[in-house]
Amino acid sequence: MARAEHRFEGIAGGAAIDTANSDGPAGDAYTSVTGTVVAVTQPVGRGYRAFQPALSASTNSECRSTSLGSATLYRYRGLLYLTSAPPGNVRFARTRNATVVGCQLGLNSSRQLRLQDSAGTLMATVNTPVPLDQWVRVEARMLAHPTAGQASVSLWLDPDSTGLPSDEASSAAAFNTGSAFDEHCDGLNATALTYSGLVLDETVWSTVDTAIGPKTAADSRDFDFDAVNALSLFDQVVGSVTPIEDYLRMDGRAGDAFLRWGVLNIGPGRRWASVRFRFRLPLGIISSTVASIVRFRNTNPVSGGGGGNGDISVNASGLLGGDLQPSDAFTSSVAIQPDTWYALEAVCSFQDAGNSSLKVRIDGTDVGNIVSTVTAVGDALDNIQFGQFGAVNRVVDYRDMTLRAADQELAYVGAYPSVTGPETGSPYQLLAILDDARQSWQAERAAPPVACPNDGEPLRTGPDGRLYCPFDGWRP
């Protein structure tokens, strides 16, 4: 693994962070935890959980991971929030090699970022103090070497800035930072201090020598289905899913209990997802059972709710509807006609009571909007499933799919660009080409000639108003 991310989402507020609950929506699991480290609901840098260590005079407070393996370079990015200044020098991001300390990033009592080597020797200090009660972004670059180790640290007062840092500092290549790193540590480490005025969020460690940068608002995956790449785009495929021309067919006509779906994993701890795709019921099969067109899912919901679902489906009457399990639902007045392509857009959010939501529109028209009254949908989005039919005798075609996932609010992806003329890739386009050729041929036949077909001599107009060839007298 070249990158480890720790988001802390999905952990109950106030719960101790451990090696089990730090996986999944929370990010990449830690391999060990020392002291008291809890997930908090306020303040948070992103999402709805952050990380607060509590340092005691006798015990450090750290979460550690060996997931990156041995490397001589580690990059770090973290969102940092201070409610109070530390009473002395503390470290909140460290590297180790087995039990030997490597490079250490921390703060002094003046709230200045500082770097230390394996022995605790000061390497560099950032002049600008970290403000209280404000999220900032901190990034560091650490190089391991027993005599020529070096490091740098950068501070952004705006955590979302993509510009130059607000301040930074770097050391000379003259320190003992160990021969290699094989473990990274998030938390608080100090000697005989009591302190809990520091909160961390969205920490990332990487062995790739590229600045990690700010937490991005959204990721986009665009899909163009064809017979070559359709199935490889999904993270999981179950049942009869077949690429045909430029669309994907999910076929439930076998009537058995297997699910026909394509699963797209959107990353742990997402709060929002927005999808856009075209679909049709090509055979006009309307089952007596509801069939899902698309489902927003949390595979490990904190609060239950049938797996944590936001569901858009077609019912027995062919009406489109949606629900946030277990109790919030709508049925639209839109009747889905057979053999007709519809453009569907949906935005779903899994959050707290009164904030989880699902809204849908068809061909640019809003058809449903739910705001949940319960928390049972789960605390975060993990994946999206297309075409979950169960034992339903249903066939659905999909094409032109776009997916966006984010930790912040998303809007609809937006309507498809308007298309003039025949639909690209359809049989009608071939007919249109033939029709254009026919019209061009007819136009050429109808146009008067301009040259003699015998010798190519340009035609002239005679006294009688008719065209003739001055060379051989040919007339059209």
C-alpha cells in the first residue's frame, strides 16, 4: 500500500477508536492503539467525525499503522484544530521503525509547528502559530537517514487552499531520522504532559513523493458502456449482466433468487452521491414485485435500516418511486413506458436524522424528494448498486452513466447535452447517412450540367437559351 487514509467516519460519537472500527467508512484500519483516543462529532474538518486524543501524564494517546510498509520517505497531510495551546512540546504525527522513533511533527506551547528527529533534536520551526478554534491544513515530508535525515512542514490557514502555504519550514540534511520508516502514528505523544486541546481529521500518509494537497470535494467516475469495457468498470457483478452495443443489459428473466447488479464502490465514509444515467425497460416487462433501478448503500450501517438503503425502483404499475429505509418513501406519477429511454438523475445523502435525503428527477423534471426523519439509513455511503431485481422477472438497460461521490453537498450532475439529429450509435444514424446520400444524389441529378460529358468543355448558352458544347455541339 502506497497510501493510508484515516477519516474516522462511521464511528459512534464519543466512542473509543480501535483497530476494528477504524476500518471501512473510517478509512484504513490502524494496527494498534495506545491510550485514550475517541471519535468526536464537534469540531469536524470533513464529514461528521473527527479524532481527539487525550494525553495523560503517564500515557501517550496514539493510533499507529504499519500498512505502508518500509520506506525511506513518508508524506503526511492532516486537518488540525486547536481548542487550547499545549502546555509544552507535543508531537501529533510521527514515524517509527519497529520501536525506534524516526521523524516527529508537533507543536510547542506557542502553537508553532515543529519538527524533531529520532533523539528529539529540533530540526525546524514554523514561525506562524496555529490559530485557536480554526481548522488548518498541515503537510509534511520526512526523509529517513541515520546521519543525513531531513524534513519539511507546511501550514495552510485555509485548509482548502490549492495555493502556496501560509508558512513553512524545512531542515538541513543533517539529522538522525532512522534508516527507514515502517510505521506512522496519529495522536499525541509527549513526556509527562496532560493535554486534550487538539483535534485531527482526514489524516493521510503516503510513500509517494508528491504533495497530498487539500481534501477534494468530489470525485467523478464517468462510464461509457461498450462491449469491451462495460463489465470491467464495476467492482462487483452478480447474475446476467451483458454489454450490447453501447449499453448494458441486466436480465432478470431467469426468475431465480440471484441478484442482477453491478456494484460501484465509492470509497469509505462518503456523505453524498450523485448519479446520472439513461435506462429503459426494453421488453416492457412489468413484474408484480418492485424492482430496483439503482440503490445507494451502506453495507455496514451504524443504525440498521436494512443494510442502509436509498432505493429508486419501478413498481407493479410501472410507476417510478423511491425510499430511504426503513420508513420514508415516495411514489411519483411518472409511468415508465416500455422500450423508451429515460434520463434519470438522483442525489442521495446518508447523514443524521432530518438530514439524510433522496431526490430524483426524470428527463429534467423533479419527481420525488425525501428528507428522512430517522437515522436508520446509516452514517455513510459505501457503494451504489444498479439493477437489483431479486427473483423479479425484469430486464433493464443502462447507458451513459456518471457517478460523483463527496463528503460535502452535491447537486444533480445536470441534464445531458442536447443532441440534434439522430442518436449517436443507433440504427437511425445509419439510416440518416443513407438518406443524406440519397438526397445528395437526387440534387446532383436535378442540377443542370456545367460541362460536356464527351470532352469536358464548359457548356455555353445558345441564342435559343439552351446549353450546348462549343466543341462538338452536344446538348443536354
